[in-house]
Amino acid sequence: MSREAFEEAVADGLDLIPEELARHISNVVVLVEDEPPPEAEDVDLLGLYEGTPLTERGEWWAAGSLPDRITIFRNPTLRFCEHIDQVAEEVAVTVVHEIAHHFGIDDERLHQLGWG
């Protein structure tokens, strides 16, 4: 899958976020990278949220804070999926998973909800 097609799949995943939730997403950038950073514990990491969840932001947060980052990793996703048809579905799950972290939902709860 080309990078352009993968980026479109990420955009489609973002479009799945219900409007009532999407309007509460604050100061977040979504990026696509080919591979996780070298210091990542998991070379098969599909996505990564870096930032301060909405549930942890206090008055201190707004003063000059950089945007939170959600990164979706292309190559691990392509390696994980057996068929190209699975990529869009897996990207959507990964996008929802990382957006949930922005809302303060941890991995344990995401697994309970079926988004792990």
C-alpha cells in the first residue's frame, strides 16, 4: 500500500470519530511515520499517543503547550495485516485507540471495550 493510500486510510479512520467527540479533541496533530522510533519498546507498535490527556490537563497546561501527537506507523501495520483489505480496518481501530488515550482512557479499559 502506498504512503498516500495509507494516509487516506488514517483520514478515513479520523472521520469515524463521532462529531460529538471530535469537537472535544483539543490541540492534537495526527502523523504517519513508516516505523516506530528506535527507542520504542515494541518494533511492531501500530500507533502512539504522546501528550497530556484531557483528563489530566489543568490550568497550567494551556500556557504554550505543544500539540499532543498521535502517530500511526505504516510498516508495522502493513506487516500485521494479512491482506490489504484489513489495513483500513486496522488503521481505524488504531486511530480510535490513540484518540481514546487523548480522552484519558487507558489500555486496560480499551481492551475491555474491544479496542485493544
